[in-house]
Amino acid sequence: MDFTRELPMQFSYKYPTFYVRECYPQYHEMITNLLKEGAQVVTVTGTSGVGTSVFSAYFLRRYSMEYFNITIITASFETEGEKSKMTKVVVWKAGVVIGQAEDQKSAIKEVDRTVIKEARSGLIYLYDGPPNRRPQNAQMVCFTSWNKTWFSYLKERPDRPKLIMPSQGTSGCCRRARFRDARPLIATKSAECRPSRAALPHLRRRCARMSVHGCKFRRGSARCD
């Protein structure tokens, strides 16, 4: 798939295209289902180098096509000790860049304020790298490697779930998959997805059949071959 050069990334990507891993469509579906169910923050994480930033490019392309009326604020962050610094903001609508700012803190804030004021058809944030806190005015998807400070901020709340992206192996992209809301869930061949008892009512009432390589999710831990 063609790589969108304007997309802010925590670590630069120098190639014009990227490989779409087999699990990307399933993870895209899981995220969109969680957002529909009312999740305020969805974090996609994994071990260093697993490719969450590249997956963010795939997610942006798909989400822009499926929700062309939604304004999307993408931003990249660099970590400085336990703090994060926003380095670039690019705003999209229907796959087209409608605003951007880089480096200067005041310019970044101005773009953010302007977009929020004018985004009448909906707004979502896609962050590459962990922010210091979540946006208060819209839902957010955060793509980041394992980060203790950010995960401590999430506090394992059911409206702030984490998706753990599997490492890429010889038997396919999904060597192991885990979905977490307040507690870990696991992949099996037969069980439907069941959110934890601590989940919010709207997350308990309806949980879509979310799968990775044909595997449904339930509590526990297991391998998905």
C-alpha cells in the first residue's frame, strides 16, 4: 500500500509503500468496534519494532475512506524522560490534508483549536507515540510501543482498552494476539468475544465478533497459530 508522506510519525518512514500484514484488517475492525461501543482511548501497542507506526498509516487510510465526514487530527510525539512532546500535527478530512503545524508549540495549538471549532461532523485523534494525556473533546487511538508512563495514565479502565499487536513470525503475522480492556482476553477457535465484568454497560451489551486469523476472543491466555 502507498505510504502517506504527510502522516506525522514518531520515527520517520523512508519508503514509498508498506506491506499490509494479514492482521491489519482484523485490528482495524477491532478498533472501530471499540470506538463504536464508546471507548474513549484505544491504545495499540507491542514490543519495540513490531510496527505500530506503520499500522497507523494503514488505519488512517482505511478510516478516512470509511468515515469521510470525520475530521482526523494526526500527531506525532517524542518522549523526553517521563514526558512527551508533540512534534507535528496534520489534520485530514476525506483523505485530504486541511491543516498542519510543525515544531512550534503555539502553531500546533492554534491548528488544534481551529479544527475543533470547525469540526461539526465528528472528530477523532490518531496519535503516534504516547501523549501526556488524552484529548478531552473526542475519541483517540494511540499507536505506541510499550510505555509505562502512558499505561499508568490509562489505569486499566474499560473505556481505555489496549490492543497488543503480535510480532511477525514465519507462520503468519499472528503468532500471538491479546486484547485487553480491564483484564486480558485470549484467542481460541470457538469462543465469542466477552468483555470483562468491569466493562462499561455499553461494552457489556454488545461485543462484536472480533477475530485475528479466524480466532475469537475470551479471557485467559493462549496461542493463535
